[in-house]
Amino acid sequence: MKKTKISEEVVIPEGLEVSLNGEEITIKFQKKEIKRKFKLGEIKMTKQGNKIEIKSEKYNRQRAKLIGTFVAHLKNMLNGMKEDYVYKLEICNVHFPMTVKVDGEKLNIKNFLGESIDRKANILKNVAVVVKGIDITVSSFDKEAAGQTVANIEKSTKIKSRDRRVFQDGIFLVEKCGEKI
């Protein structure tokens, strides 16, 4: 039996304000607001009551995958409004003690492997970074922004041209949204 159309629904939790404007979706809750533009193409996204329906009139595997991706992004956006996504990192230093501080929209890392030049990592908009001892906590209602900030921090202490077995210094992800790594 051949499928002729694809349709998925996402339920909007109570208290959230969702608006669709063409390919852009805006979700508001209290003081939080998140916007995202989807490149829908032949896929249609409509809001009906407390549900968002994503559908395509023609079935093919690529469209089915795209609809699944859009549904996952929407669920992440909706879940983030109710509860923040929290990532935990740990500062590890064997050779030289490093100092890590939040400075506005940057995370400053001083004395990494004895370097005299500070390393910096960008902190994206709507992301809170807290440094307490050797623990760094990154939290946000926007899962993508929080994840990208974590990646920026890890990348800033990436070691090149040294033996990783000996030089194990850096900042590493240890917990991702409640799951130990």
C-alpha cells in the first residue's frame, strides 16, 4: 500500500503562546521568547487550537525525514520554555592551574597550559554560564544555543600538536541535560 500524504502533530502545552507567520514560528512564555525560521518548501505548517500540524500532500522519504526533524525542533522549543536545558562541564588541569571567569558574553580562560595569551569562548544570547570551583554550568531555554555555547567552551581548550595521553588539560562535558556522560 502506497502512502499519499504525511502528517504529524505537536501538542502545545498550556500557558505557551505560539504564533505562525509564514515559515517563522514564535513561542512565548512569561519573559522568554524564541523564534525560528523553517525552510518548509512543499511542507505546510498550520496551528489548529492547541496543536501544530506539519503535513505534506505528497509522500517521499526526504519529506518524511524533514517533517520528523521539524517535529523534534518544535518539541525542543516547547520543552525549553517550561524547563531549562542544563549542561555541566568540568575544568581539568594537570600541569598548570587555569583560571576561568565569565566576562560579559565571553568566557576567559587564563594560564591554559602555561600560555600567556588568554583563550576565550563565546557565550550565545539567552545562555547563562556559572563557574563555581572546577564546575561550569551552562543553562538556557534554547537547547541549540546552550549546546553551541558548550561546544565553544570545549573547543577553546582543544589541544593541538601535543600528546593527549600526557597533556590531559581542558574543559570537558560531564553531564548533558541530566544524563551523565
